[in-house]
Amino acid sequence: MRKERLIVPTLAIIAVVWVAAQLLSSVLFERSLRQALEDLEARGEWRVNRTESRQGWLSSQGRLILSPLLGRPWRLELTYSARHGILSTDVEGTVLPRLDTVLQQAVGEVTAPSVPRWQGRYHTLSGHSELRLALAPFVIQQNGRELAVRGGRLRLEGVFGDWRLRALLDQLTLTDGMAQLALGATELESRYTYTDGAYHFAQRDHLHIETLTLSYPSYEIQLSPLDLNSHMVLDESELRIKGVLEVGDVMVPSEAPDMPLLNGRIELELSRLNADAVRHAIRRLRQEAAWGDASLPMAEGLLARLEPDLRKMLSDSPRLDVMTVAIDSPLLGIRLDADGALFFDARQLDELSVIHLSEEKEQAKWLERIDGDFTWHDAPTVAALWLGLPLGTRELQFDVVRGVWRVNGRPMPELWPQ
């Protein structure tokens, strides 16, 4: 009899626990989604609008609009429907790209079998999220030009402060009349780690293009493969950006079917960009986005308002280090093996104008701030001859003094007619 009396209270306790767990799962999912959107905006690159949100203890629905913070020529409309469980929440929805009127008229219509759908899962206890998107083939056509994408896949996963992205594109073909650019299998891997508000962050990206072919009626250029690695770090004092470009064999089959035109590797790093100025510029951009109209580009005069921050970014005398330039041309019999650095003079920055940088007079003022040197090791004889140096010269020293180039202590000759 006692056992029978315990059944009802036990079932009631189980029901209460289940309801509480469902509610907690819904609350934690909502908090994680809100935090993820805030993290996305903290970088200062995206505007995020949440136009619809219906939260429930069994399910939730909503609609998001993502657009670039500057210009906003396009946007992504994402819908989501979440089913909350005790240990995890399953999410699915659609992704619909939208172009603004001007870009839509320029690009033309987009045809696709269906609206792309995505799926994801949020783990309640760990806070780990994962998202998967399968992209169906689509075609963009406009005035005889055509962009065809065979299909692709995307996976995004991570937790607060650490996100990983992997995107695969099967094939992309751009056709313009008789010319055609074709990219083979393309893969992007990215990892983004950050602190609250993106005060500090680091991002690593690796882009791999298996093949690239540029075709014209009279000739064809083939490249295989192409790799681009980048590492961006914002710490307490500076923003540093390091990049490595590796170019496989570039072939011109009509001229030399068995010998590459060139291949090589370039490694460089930009550093000493003032971190506080970068963070202040990001906050300024977010303020501008909050004040403006979501359907319009940034308000006029934005560059003028950003100019103090842009100049402040240069206050620590940025430098560009070129650690490696190793380019080999078996077809021409020339090898380029060089390294060097450029420095920016940050004194009296108020004399410079970002707004008028398109004017030749202002460009000359900026070029006068640049100094540095580059060395071409074991240069071929033809390079010395081309630069008007003795034929026995094997090392070329390029110096930049106030924007003026010299080679081995001599003024740089005019290589191309004006």
C-alpha cells in the first residue's frame, strides 16, 4: 500500500524535473544564441538584426538578418526553429540571400532548385554548438555572363570564445563571353578565438584551391594548387596580420605544355597597428550602424569621423616585413629570392589626410613617410642588365628613403615609359 502511495508523488516529481529541465534548456539556448550574435557584432564587421523571436519551453522560432556593416550591398535572411530537449536542442532553418536593388540589377537573377536549409544542435550542459549547411547548385546570369556553383557544404561549431569553420565548394565557374574562370574543389578552414567583447582575438584561416583555370579562345592558364594562410592577432598593444601565399605550378599549355611558367611562395607580416585605435574604430562603426538605417549604406561623412582613429592606428610606426619571396620560373630560367621590410614614419600624423588620399598630392605626402630596404639574393645577370648595373652583380640591394627607390646606391632607373 505504501508503494502505491509513492507512485503519484514520484511521477509528480519526475514531471516537475522534466518541465524544469525543458525550461532550463530553452533559457540556456536563448542565452547562447544572444551571446553568439553579440560576439558576431563585436568584431565590427557585421550588422545583426533579430526581426522575429518566439521563445517557448518546448520549441522556439525566430528570424535573423545578417549584413556587412559597411555598404550592405547584400544580406542573409535566416530563419530557425528549435526543438528543446533536456540534454540538447535541435535546430533547423533556411538561408536566403538578398541583394539590394542596385546590385540585383547589376548581377541579375539567381536560380536554384530550392532555398538552402541548415541544421544544428546545441548541447545544454557543455554549451557546444554545431551547424551544418548543404548548398545546392545554383546559377547567376546577367547579359551573357554566368556564375555557376556546383554545390557546397559548411560546418560551424564551437563554444563561447572558440569557433571553427570548415567550408567546401565543389566547383565554381565564371563565364563571360568567350572567357572562362574555373575553380576546382575549394576548401576554407578557419578558427576564431576571442575574449568577451572581442577585446582580444586571434583568427587563423587556410584557403586551399585545388585547381584554377583561366581560358580564352587563344590561350589558357592553369594553376594547381593555390594555398593562402593568414593569422590575425589583436592583443593589448597591437594588431598583427601575417600571411603566406603558396602558388603551385602555373602552366601555359599552348606555349610550354611540360614546363611551368612559375611557382613559388610569399610570406609577409604587417605589425604595429595600434590596438586601442583598432578597438575604438570598431566601436565607432558599431555606433554608426546603430544610428543608421538598416536598409541604407553608412551615413555620409563616415570616413571623416573615422579619420582620427585611422591615423591613430599608425601612431606606433607600422612595419611590413617580407620574410620570404621565393618565386621560380623554370620557363624563363629566372629565380627571385628576396626579403626585406618597410617602415612608416608616424611623426606629425595630423599633417596627413585619409579623406583626400585619392589625390596625387596627398599620395605623395604618404609615400614620403615610407622607408625600408629589400635584398634580391643571387640575382640573374639579366636583372643587373635591366637595372643598368655591372653584369657581375649578384646581390641587388633596394633601398627606400622617403618613398624614393634606389638600387645598390644608385637612383632606380625608369623601367617603363610614362
